[in-house]
Amino acid sequence: MCQVSADEAENNTQISQNHVSMAEVLSEEDRERKSKMSAVVVVHGGAWAIPDELAEASVSGVKAAACEGFSALKRGGNAVDAVEAAVRALEDNTVFNAGHGAALNANGEVELDAIIMDGSTLASGAVSCVKNIANPVSLARAVMEKTAHIMLTGRGANMFAESVGVATVPTETLVTEYERKEWEKRKHYVAGVMEDFNSQWAHDTVGAVAVDCAGNVACATSTGGIRNKMVGRVGDSPIIGSGGYADNFSGAVSCTGHGESILKVTLARLILSHIEQGKPVAEASQASLRYMGDRVRGAGGAIAVSPSGQWAATFTTERMAWAAVEDDVLCYCIHKKNLQPSPVAPDSTPSWIEK
């Protein structure tokens, strides 16, 4: 079930009903609870001023992605499988700034970043500035599982993709008419405009977090970056501890917002440090985003889940499309006024979503 208090709604935060504080080291009681807990998948489509014309499609997209991730769990997959499946669904959806539909850099090109992390081992894989890859989250997973490294970038990442058989696609297939028009409108902006996050036209990151029935957590984050960014710019998304982090001792986080601000405060790890100190997930997320706003004037959002199944979706921007599946209930929202719980059918297909 999903439940939101008035105070939490006013802070643009939605949390799960099973509110259990998470200590740094799990007690025997926590371990017993974990063995009985339900799996949870939470996804976001980016924290920014989502225009009305994209709102419905954004909500539909995150709902479908959350169900894709939960389907992976119902098929016997683990938390890593779930976050990869969810983020792939978002990368394949042209509404979002990841994979197909990604924002264009100053040269009108698509450069993509992604990270994935396994909280059971702290294994992580990331790619940055990759081109012609439709699903960079899967390439990031290949880095995690098939190399001794954590991050590959640019040409090297593309060479690795070819070596492991990750398919490439023509750039044109990743570029939408919407993003091409946005690039044309803003290509003459002075470089200084990029120093500040403008949530009115930033088209942001996607991500997912999950906890499986064994209590293992994982995160994944993927993005095309800021519109009209400098060629070669890398934001927070693929950086471990900033765009995402997962640790079975505390939880999993995926972040979204102004990348440079998130990097300065290492937002994902900051949220988990608050959880390790005993704060509930929602409070930890709120405190961290508030600190980022106060310290570096950064706006953004985060989704987080603890190993006990407590979760939160928090943001300080105008809107953030998110969805979560827990106990066969799908919850979704785009701003604080419209939390919508709905039953999830007992099959394992995206047909759970009622159009």
C-alpha cells in the first residue's frame, strides 16, 4: 500500500507505508523481516519542469518501466536485473532523456552516460560519452561483469561495446524531432547559461532502484545530459556515489537534477550516509536535497530504497515523474497533488498498465 502524510506531500516526498529505520548493521530482527519482505521497484523519469504536453506520457512511461522492472523480479531475477530492465524501458521511450530521445550536445550529437551498481557486492559499471548505443545501461552492466574496471568512456567504451557484441545504432535513430527543435532554439545561447540549472528547459536523467526478496539492493541511472552541453561533458549520472549508489548495508539511490551540483555534494552517498545514521529513507532524502539547495543552490530529486523495503521519491524541482511497485500495488506521481495507487494484475507483463 502507498500512504502519504500531508507534511510529506508538502515537501514533494512520497514514501512507503512500512516505515522502519535502517541501522548501518542489520539486526537479527531486520534479517528476519527481510526474509519475509516484498520486493520493491521504484523508477524516475527526471526531476525538471515537465511541460503539460509531456506530463501524461511521462507518467505512462515511468509506470510501464516500473512494471518492467517488477516483471524481471517475478520471473526470478534479482535487483540488478530489475533496475536494468526498468532503465532499458526508459531508454527505449523517446519521452525521456536517455537512449532514444536523449538531449543533444553543443554539436548536435548524442553522448550518453549510465551507471549500474549491485549492493550485495558493491560491484559497479559505468560508461560516459558513448555514442550510437541505444541502451547504455546494459553496456554499463557489461563493464561491471566483464571487466576489472568500473568506468569506460568515449571511444574506449564504444570499442568495448563492439568487443562484447553490444549493438550500435545510427545516431539518427536516437534523435527525436522534439530534441532537434530544442537544440536549434538554444544553440546560440552563451556558454555561461549552462553554469546554472534551468529546470524550465533541462530535460533530465532517468533511473531505477530495487530491492529483491533476498534483501539485495541495486541502482541504475542513465542520461543524455544537459541540453547543449559542451562536447565531452560528464555529469553526475555515471559517477559512483553521485548519480547512484547501492549497498546492502544501507540502501540504493538514483539521483536526478543539476549534475554539477549533485557531484559537489555526492548526493547518492550523502543520502545513504543519513540512512546509516538511523534516518528514515524519506527524511534522509529530504535532508540531502535541502543541503544541496542551501550549499550550492542545486535543484533535483532522488529515489531511494532500503534493504527492508522502505522507499521514497523526493524532489525539489517543479515536477518529477516516478512510479513504484510494491506488494502488487503500483503507485505513481508527477507532483505532490496526484499520488495514485492502483492494483497490479498478478501476471508478469507490462499489460498491468491501464491506458
